[in-house]
Amino acid sequence: MTIHKEGTPTLLLSLIIFSVLNFIVYSFAPVLFIFILLTTGILFLFLVSFFRKPDRSVSQINDNTLLSPCDGKVVVIEKVYEPEFLKSDCIQVSIFMSPLNVHINWYPSGGQVLYSKYHPGKFLAAWNPKASTENERTTVCYENNGRKVLLRQVAGALARRIVNYAKQGDTATQGLEMGFIKFGSRVDLYLPLNAKILVNLDDKVTGNRTVIASY
């Protein structure tokens, strides 16, 4: 396991801030030094854990199955109308990512990226139903064999930065990184109505490992 590139600036800045804070406390309030050292040490270890990058490489690509785009818990499975790009009925599967989950987002299957757009917005709790349409978010849609899959990265109450690597015209490959969301958030999947959903509400899923749906 390594540290994701998105975490390097945050970890370096945190290390500098924590080191300066500990030096100041040691110099002027030594009675508090052990407490501050332990507190900043725990916070730094949390940040290291948050930006961890486990090996989730996909050994055998199968675009007839859709792998989970992230780690987390399934909080929505329902038929909805997607108004932004698909403009049609589809099946929405939403996965909530807690601060303890790996926050890398992967392509669930392959295809050609048709659409990629960032939307500024609010920072409602990620499990709020309005989060998908009112929060800061990015929307990516790709197509393979006539099937369109739309993913929406949604910021949460703690999330303050969504990273999206997908650009219109890119080739999406199952299992490759699509982006990263810093701190608690969610990912919404909008799938064709003929997709067979293989997960249930409250299931815990693992990115690039759990099969969300198949055709």
C-alpha cells in the first residue's frame, strides 16, 4: 500500500504545521507537550490512512460487469429520471464513503467518455437526498456497446475538494482511476434499466472488487 498523489501536499503541510505547533508548545507550555504530541500524531496517522492507496488492480477486464467505483455503503437503489445528461429513466445506485474509507474513485467498466462537467454547490451531508443535485459535484458519462453509464462524485459536509480526471473524449478503462474525493462523500451511479443489480441496500462494497451490476 502506498500514499495517493492527492495526499502528498496535504500530508506535507500537516507535518509542517504539526511540527511547528509541537515546537511552540514544547518551548512555552511544556506541561501540554505530551498531550499535543499525541493528538497531532493521531491526526497525522488518520490523514495517512485517509490517503492510502491499496492495490486494487483489475486482473481481468469484463465490461459486461460493473465494479464498485469506490469503497463504502450502498445507501440508494431506485429507479429515477436523470435530467442532466442522460435525460431518461435509469437505476440509481449510491454509495456513501465515510472518512475511514479509501476515497479513490475508479471506472466501474470501460468505454468512451462523452461528458464531464463540474458543478459548484452546497455541502449538505452526503446521505441527504438533495446532495446529488444541490452539492458540489462532478458528472461523468461514458458509453460502451451502446450502453451509457453516468457517475456523479458528490461532496459531503466534510468534503471540500473533488478531483476528477475524466475528460470528454477520453477512453475509460475498467479499474483505472477516475478521480478522488477528499473526506466524507458519495458516488452516484446511473445505470441502464436492463442492468441487473447485484447489491442490496446497506451492503458494504469495495472499489474494484464488488460487482455492482451486470448485463
